[in-house]
Amino acid sequence: MQLHEFWVEFGIIAVVHFLAVASPGPDFAIIIKQSLTRGRQAALATSVGIGTGILLHVTYSIVGIGLLIANSPTLLQWLTYIAGGYLFYIGIMGLRSKPVTVEEQQSAKAAHEPLKRSFLTGFLVNGLNVKATLFFVSLFSVVISSRTPMFIQSIYGIYMAIATAAWFSFLSVVLTVPGVRQRLLSKGYIIDRVMGVILIALAISIVV
């Protein structure tokens, strides 16, 4: 393939990927939840976890495991149940949120969620998303030519991981601007419950 063909291919991938990552889904919901309940550092760590999860789907697609998953009904079904179950669990935790006092808000600010845990949350939410696996399998099968070297495909994957992390990091920063977050925190438990309902609905949607 000529160099300009790789640039055309990359341009298509960049546009399709941005439309997919910017659309509401489990990643979007968990970033809103983390931003409002855990703070900026936790939300940023979660964003990096989501971006890293993209590399998992890319690896599946490049080595052919994703195609195996897509063509194995039993394996796909079990992965779907695991993904749905994890989102359902996070949703239930959100529904259990209660109004907090000023003192509890102050203590929550002092006791931040460990960044490793926030990273793992983002990684699992994205990595267990079977729809994301199918999306990347389709992307690598339809958009990316079979003549594209694996090295170039890997660059595409790294770009998508970085772009995903950057997008959700941007959202994390916007949602945690002091004035904005403080207003939202006054009704934080309501937002947490709404996010819980959304995550449960997404879990049911994934399974069904």
C-alpha cells in the first residue's frame, strides 16, 4: 500500500472511532459517576483505564481472538453475562447512594479512592464491554485492509487508546471544575442514583 492510502485509512478510523467514543455508553456513564462522586484524580485515572481497555480490544482484533469471540455464541454469551453483571453491580451501588451531610462531604474530599482502583474500574468497564469488542472486530475487518502491516495496525490501536483516554480526561476536567462540581454535589446522591439506573439499563441492554 502507498503512504497516502494509510493516511486515508487512518482518517476514516479516526472519524469512526470519535463518533463511537463520543456517544453515550458505559464509559461515559462511569466517568460522570467518578467525576461527581470521587473527584478529578479518580476520574482521570478511570479515563486512563478506559483507554487501556481499548488496547485489549485492539489486540483481540489484530491477533484474531475477537473474530473467534464473535463467531462463538457460547463464549460471547458468557462474556456478555460477565460484562452485564459488572455494570449491574456498579448500578446497584449507585442506587444505594444517600444524601450526605456537610461533614461527610468534607471527609469524602479527604479520603480519595485509590487511583489503582479507579484505573481498574475504567479498564474493566471498557475491557468487558462485548459491544466494544464487536465494534473493533468490525472496524479491523471492514475498514482496515488486509494488506495493512501489523505494525501500522498497532499504531492505529495506540492512537485510539490515547484518543479515548484524552476524550474522557477532557470530560473529567470539565465535570470537576470547582464551581460546576460543587453545584452538582449538592444533589450528588440523585445524580448517583440516575447513573445507577443508566448503568443497570445498559447492563440489561448488553445482555438482552
